Amino acid sequence: MTSSKAATVLPIGVGYGVVVGIGFFFAFLMWGISYLQNQYTGFNTRSSEEFNTASRSVKPGLIASGIVSAGTWAATLLQSSTVAYSYGVAGPFWYAAGVTPQILVFAILACKVKQNAPRCHTFLEVIQTRYGTKTHWVFICFALLTNILVASQLLLGGSAVVTALTGMNVYAAIFLIPLGGCVYVVLGGLRATFLCDYSHTTILMIVMLYFMFSVYTTNPLIGSPAAMYDLLQQAALKRPVPGNRDGSYVTLRSHLALVFGCIQVCASGGAIFLDQAYWQRAIASRPATAVRAYLLGGIAWFAIPFGFASAMGLAAVALADHPRFPTYPHPMSASQITAGLTAPFAASTLLGQGGALALLIVLFMAVTSCASAELIAVSSILTFDVYKTYVRPTATAEQLIFVSHVMICVFGVTMAVFACCWNAIGIQLGWLFLVMGLLIGGAVFPVAFAITWAGQTRLGAVCGALGGLLAGVTAWLVTAQQCYGQITVETTGREYPTLAGNLAATLTGLILSVALSHWKPERFDWELTRALNKGRDDSPSEDKKRMGGPNEEVEDSVKLRGAFKFAWIASLLLGFIFCFLIPAPMYLSSYIFSQRFFTAWILIAFIWAFVSAGVSVVLPIVETMSFFRGLVREIVADLGGRRRVVAEN
Ligand SMILES: NC(N)=O
């Protein structure tokens, strides 16, 4: 059986129904919400500030939910399950532990952007103000490359699964998946993506918990941590994991998982620090609560790859020899694994058509909510950094909104075209995921320093980014040639070449930036970026009031200094716990989990999933309850002939 036929358990109509039907359902919902927002609140989607920054007024729970959503790619569900299938329990752990510290560290950048450039629309505006046009263009290219790689990965992974489960044409899936997202982002702007992020994340949490409960409590094929443990022990005898202690699936002493963890740390640094979607969430948040939102978002996100893959990836290992497994009696092929089909195969084995449908829905939710974040992120770069800076500096609010709308559509088509190209030349999700970091990693430290370190010079920033790219690509190709004797798609997607490339890119970027900035030192005056866009926003008066007068700014700056310290301490402490304190003793002692320890490990995954649901599903509701009560009162009053405008408090 080919990879596309092996698990086709759903009719093709279900594929179109999910992709088009659910997409347009949310587009229609957003149309209604945008109408109510414009009619009854002080936030108007026809204001460019509201469209691109949500009036910088969003509360931490909704921002945290947006961070969870922007960080939940197709790969977060599919690649995490792939590494669980390939390396056992260490795979999901390193998938999550490699990314979470970067989100936590981003809390520091979120705080700094509020302190040093409180009115910017994109992080690239800060780079333009500090370093001028040529450097601005270098980093625009890195930012767009990041968005293209992330967005095309979403469509590549999403379409591979839709095609495998329903038989839908892969190119139709690639073009139809982002369509509904384009429509609702055009209708509602950044606030719409937050609301859809929220609803999508809620559905994602429900389905993830459904899978976790099925695997570990009710499913007759597994049904308990003890049964899973026994099946994993049997799998280790038949298919031992290369590089793991005794070939075991239940140990963190996994050499290749550690290599993957290092790649993940480098790649996610780039994918977070260079992705305008993360900056946009910092920009949209209230100054005093931005740090809290990122810390909550990072901790909540951890549960998704950790919980999902500890259920679905390990279930695929446990059930690979079951007659219901789609590839039975053969193991999954390398191509099926790298295409991300581990979780779909596990879902259809465990739960038949219902499982396949649930997986299709959860993946569609993850892909569309992250794609919508990428759409509005790229649109804001093209609108503010290209159109407003270089084409029409005197653009009116109407022109900016029009260009934002056009750019959303342009990027929707662009991400689909790139995904089609990857598909046509045989590049799959796993390859793109591992290679991404070596292409963008060089720019990670230069971008982080651009907003945090007054001493980084233009030479340091540009040479760090470009030198990192050159070093990354060179190390990658040379290692592939040295290790495997040839440079092919297969050899360049293996662990060691991608590890060499990721490390070389990130470290070269760091070393060049620091060394060259100390060679000819300069100090930047942050007052220049603090003045960026001062008196130039087009937000309506209601929004301006909410954005704070002078007293509020002073209060914010005091709170920001405290938040900055807190962000440093919390991110370093949690990063140390995730990347060292938990894994190091278990790796160094070559510990193989006992059945009780494995049960406790899974229990922690469940508890974390509930905490994550609390942060990203319950907290936003609690925070906005009074706003919605006011909104309902106004709608009722309006229907009765009286009318006022509701402001979020
Ligand atoms: N966001 C990631 N790397 O899943």
C-alpha cells in the first residue's frame, strides 16, 4: 500500500467538508463578530491600528491562547508524534522542551519591545530605525523566509494528512486549507485571529484530551499506562530504538532524541524570534501584562506536543503490529514517517473512522489558526515595512487597510504555491522542519539584540545574520557529504547534517554579532525607537484613550521594569528546569522508566494538559466576562432603542 492509500478510512467528501465547510463556518462567524465589534464597541476594524495591533489592548489570557495557537503547527502534532514513534518517550519531551524555553525567553523581548518601541507595528520597524534601509531589507528577507517556511510547513503537513485519511487531492487541499482563514482575517484583522485562535485552541484541547483519555483509560487496544508500558517493552524487543539504552522506548537516555532536542532549540529560536506573529502578540498586549501572557503561553504550549505525542506517537509504536494498523504487516516506511503519518495511523487504528475524523479536525484547527496568525503577520510586514516605508510614506488609514487586505490574499496564495513546490519536488514535513533552523538561525541573536542591546552595531547585526546563514548551509552540506558520502534530499534530512547546520548558523550569528559589535563599539539611543510612530497612529479616539495617557505611561514603565526582572528570572529558571534539571540526571544515569515511573510521567502529561486548557480556554473567558456582559446589555439596549459603546476594561 502506498502512503496515501494506507489509511484512507474516510470518504473524500469528509475531506472537502472539513477543509471547506469548517473554514467557511469560521469565516461566517467572524463576519458576525466583526459586525458586532464595529457596531457596539470602541474597536473598529476599519482602523489600521485596530486591524494590525488589536489597539494594543488584549488581555493576557487571550494573548496566551494566541501564543499557544501560533506555536501549534501541523508539526507540533505530527512531528512530535514522529519523534515519539522514532525515539520513544524522549521524543515528545525534547520536542516540547526545545521550544518552551524560547517562548519564555521571548517574554523578555516582549517586555523590551514595550519599553523601547511602544508604538511599533513590527519588529522590523525597530531595525529600520536603528540601522537604516539596507539592514532593514536583509531582515525583511529573513522574516519573510521564516513566515514562508512556517506557513508552507503547515500546508505540507496538513495536506499530507487530509490526503492520507480521505484521498482528497493534495493540491486541492493545499489551496483550500488557508482559504477560510484568509476570509476571516480580511474581515476582522488581528482581533479576529485572536478570537479564532481561542475557538480553535478550545477544540484542539478537547480533541487532544479525547485522544489521551482514549489511549490511557478506555481504548480496548491499550486502555491504561500499564498496558502501554508492556506494549512498549514488547516493541523494544522487536524494533529496538538505535541509540537508546537497551533499545528501550521508555528512557530519556536517547542519543538521537538529544540530537533532535538540540536541533529543536536552534530551529525554534529562529521560528519564534523571527516570526512577526510572536512580535504581533507582544505588540497587541497591554504593556503591564505582556510578560505574564508569554510565560503563561509558553507553559500552556508545552502540554500540546508532550501530551498529544505521548499518547498518539507511543500508541503507534504499541500498535504497529496490530492487524488494524494501516501498514500491517509491514512497519511504516521512512517516507510515511517523515510525511507525519504516525498520528493519523494511530488514530485510525485506535478509533477507526471516528478517530480519523477527530484527527482531521484537530489538525485542521491547528493549521488554520496558525496560518491565520502567519497571514496577518506577513500582511503587517508588507504593509508597514514595505508599502508604508518605501512606497507611500503618507498612506492614509484607508490605504493601509486596503493594502493589508491585499497582502493577506497575496500571502495566502504564496504559502500554497510554496507548499505545492515542496510537494512536487518530494520535500516532506520532517525534512523542512529540521532544515528550517539552519536557514534562519543566523538571524536569531542579531534580532534579539536589536531590541535588547544598545551596543549591537549595524555591522554586527548584518554579518551575524548573513554569516550565520553561510556557516549553517556550509556545515549542513559538508556534514551530509562526510557522513553519508553524497548530498541528497535523504542525506541532508538526517540528524547529524541538520544538527551541524543548526548549531553553526545560530552560534555563528551570536559570535559575529557580539565580536563585531565590540570591535567598533557604538551605543544606540533608545529614545529614537521610543519616538517611532509617535503621533502617527490612526486609531479612533476611544482606542487612544485606552492606550493610555502620560500617567498611565509612567505607571507602565515602572511595571515594565519589574516585569523585565521577572521575565529574566522566570525564563532562565524554567529553561534550566526543562533543558537540564529534568533530562540531565535521567540521561546521565541511563535510567529506564519503571512501570510506576511511566504511569507518573503520563499522569503529569494529563495534569499539564488540564493546566494548559485552564490557561488557554478558561482564563480568557474569566477575563472578558464583564466585557461580554456589557456587550449583551448594549445589544439589548440597542434593540430597545438606547445605545452606548462598550469599552474593554
Ligand atoms: N512550534 C513548534 N515547533 O511546533
